[in-house]
Amino acid sequence: MGEHWVHSLILTCRFTAGFFLPSVSFFLKFLMELSSTQIEEFEERGFLFFPELLKSQEVKLLTDHLEGLYSRTGPEVVREKKGDGIRLVYGTHEFCEPYGRLSVLPRLLQPVRQLLRSEVYIHQSRLNPKHGFSGGAWNWHQDFGTWHREDGMPEPKCVMTAVLLHESGPVNSPLLLIPGSHRIGMTNEVKPEEGATGYMVMEIDENQVSDLAERHGIEAIIGKPGGVAYIHCNLVHGSAPNISPWPRAILYINYNSVENQPIGGNDRAWFHNNPNREALLAQQNPDLE
């Protein structure tokens, strides 16, 4: 039984024949379990997208803190190459309390455990604002390539969760994915992204991207605030510059299996390669509010 079908059923049938049914949140706490079909789809295509995983009140709680995050001046903040716009804010789960609670929200965390078949910890979290008129491009890359080369992460047993904080449409630089591209494994046809971003992106060779796109196509994550994509860490992805007036912020919480801890030391800052690798415990409250 699909979680979204149950969600709709509860909304229309909360009071039936004089009986009170528990809240949507109560059901979501226990029903946000991926089906075997969904797990197979993730393994085949490299991602799953749930368009309404977070409620509007929960998204507002997160977006209310955006300006405070953008005003930070520490090394965890990376600015765009052109202008003074914010490109990335790392480590949000550590210094912004609602973002920390989101990272252990049962309905967000449980699918990751299922996909990785293990307990997990946060390897890295980062906020990508993509401000209107200034949000820069991310060339085609695989995140695992960076984590393997820079941090010594042994295997691609890591799941990226992409939480939409603004509406992501065709015109404001949506996240682009090449379905099934994770099955090629980690590509060695890469070069470091030019310019210092604090995050060493390994750009994939254009010829290889062209070949993958011809075979698998390209899909965009289009959705309203509160949508969440679960993405295999070897899936080839990227995004164009945001030349629209509208922002497109995505929060990435990248969960790694506790059985897949990096072995290359911890030379990078804590907000790049989290040294706290204890298994996460889901919070008891099924809601973010």
C-alpha cells in the first residue's frame, strides 16, 4: 500500500462512523517503508522521488532559517565564483536545530536504512541555495568520486537525500540526473572542477556524459517544496546556472553506512568529512514541528 495513497485516505476519512482515526503523522511514522518494488527501482534507476515527503509547515520551519544560514561567515560557507552569492553552506545539521531534527526524522531516515541495508550516519550535509540570477552551475559529476578520492570512502554505500526547500521547476535550474548511470561504477574519466569551492568536484568527461545521456536520457527533479529525492552516490548529476529570478534551494543530507566509514584519515574539515560516525537514532516525534 503506497504511503501517498494512505495519506490521501486519512485526509478524507479521519472521522468515519463516529470514530477518530490517528493523525497523518502517526501513520507516516510507521508506513514510510519502501516497498520491494521501490527498492528495485532505486537499484535500477539510481534514484527515487517523493513529491510530498515534508508538510508545508515543516518546509516553512526550514526556510525561516535560510537567511540566518546565509549570513554565516565561517569556513563552512562557500561563495559563488562570480559575485557575492552563497554557493554552499556545509554542516547545517550541526548548527541549525531544525535541520538537525530533520536529519533524524523517521520518515526521512528509514528509507535510507532500507536502501543501504544498515544503520547510517551523516557523512556530510550541505545547503545549495541557487539564488536567482546568480546560482552557478554544477557540471556533471558523481559525489562518490570525491568522497572516495578525498576521504577514503571504500564503497558507494552512501545515499544522498535532496530536500526541496523551494519549488523546483524547468526554468530555475532543477537538479538533472542521468537515470541508471550509477551502474557504470565510479568513472576515472574526470578532472577537478576549476576554482576553489571547498568541495572538490570531479567533473566527468563530456564524451562519457554524452554517451550516458544518449543511452539513458536526462531527467529533472521537478517538484514543490517538501519533495525529497533519494539518490545513489554514483549517479551522474549536475545543474545549469540559475538565470531565472527565482531561487531553488536544495538541502543535501548525505548518509553513509556505518559499515563503510572512510579509511583515508580525516584531513578535511569536519563539515566535509564528518568524524562523528555513530549510528543515527530516529527521533521519537514523527513530525518536525
